[in-house]
Amino acid sequence: MNASERPDTGWRHAARYPLAFWVLDARLAWPLLLWLAHLAWWTFALALAACALGALLAHVALPPAMAWRRIKAAGRGWPREPRRPKRRFAR
């Protein structure tokens, strides 16, 4: 029995991220669909920028959801200092 006949080979790549066009992360492929729906230069530039961003994130091994969380945390100004809880009742 070779490897292609084994029953568990269908689940071999189930945990990997889906790819669009064999190289792009499928979660960042929505600008390409936008460009195909509305053929204009600005949508082409947006799709190209999103593909470049996806390639950069893949190069540094940072998933898009994690990158978004880090951008939000940087916008808030991290690291934050802990604060004391407010008292509910007077002593």
C-alpha cells in the first residue's frame, strides 16, 4: 500500500492556511475579487498593495489577525501600566 492509498492522507494539509492561486493567503485575496468586480487603476493598486502586505506578513510569519491585534495595541499605546481598581464603598 503506497501513501496515496492510505485513508488518513486527506487530512494531511487540513491545518494549513488556505492559499489562493497557490501562493497568496486566501484570507487576503478579497482585494483581488474587488479588482475583478470593479476594474479600475485604484482598485488594482489596492489589490497590489494588499498582496505585498500579505507577502510581507508571510515573510515575518505573522498571521493577519495577529498583525491587526498588534496594530490596535500600538495605536492604544502599549505597554500599558496597570491601574488600581476603584473603591466602591467608602471606609
